[in-house]
Amino acid sequence: MTTNVPAPVDARVAVLRWPRDATARVRARATGTPRLLVIEPCTGPPFDCALDEDWTTTTAPPADVAARLAALATRPSRRHRLPFALAAELDDASIAVYDLLAERAPRPASFQSLGDAVGAAGELAATVRRLRHALGTIGADIVTVVGGALLVSARGR
């Protein structure tokens, strides 16, 4: 089967296979990189697309894919973003926790949702410690509140 998925015309847009590249999707979202998800055959699109994200199929005409890439390159990304170098140093659990905190900001994320993002029971505290340490290098922090945690930055304090 031939697919019509071109190389990205703009390096600012990540072209990812869905659902195969789910982890890469979270990493791209954490850095504020717009995403075009290419839906694999016999798979539905994700139910949680953000404003800086779109999807297409492997059978979409090249002109349609190019138009989606161009549109994504002009959309603003979310307020909280990790620098690429810092994101490259973080493990997947830390990225998942950051992504959830950034998505919820300025509201807190519940400990339950953060634990679900980490996956393994008991790993949340260690993940938050690693992430707090890393965020300190960019002037951000995680503040514990009743029932959850909140992402804050130096400019947001």
C-alpha cells in the first residue's frame, strides 16, 4: 500500500503516525510543536486533539496534507512549553506529567490524573522530584496544592 504522507514542509510541524507515535505526540505537545497525526489504517483518530493539532489519513491527497501542514505551522502553541534540549533529557514519565500540568495550567491537576499519566504505582513522587529539578533550570516549578499539583513559572508567580 502506498501512503501519501509527505515529509513535513515546515520543520515546526511534527508528522506522526497515530497511534504508533503516541509517546512522540506527548513530547511534541510538551515542547509546543504543532502535530499532524497520520491515522493508521483501521484506526480512529484520537478524541483529544488540541488546537495546534490536526489529523489526516494515509490515503489523503497530497494537497490536503500540505494544506493541513501549512495551517498548523501558523497556529499558536500553548503557553507552557519545554525547551527542546530539556525535553530531550527527560524520561517519558516526566514528559507525561509535565504535559498534563501544562494542559491544566493555571488550574491544578489531581494526583489521580498525574498518577494515571505516570502509570506505575508509587512512581509519581520520584517523577515529580525529577521534573521539579529540571524545571528549576528554566524558572518553573511544581507547587503541591490540596489534592493535586500546579505548574507555575517565574513570570506566573
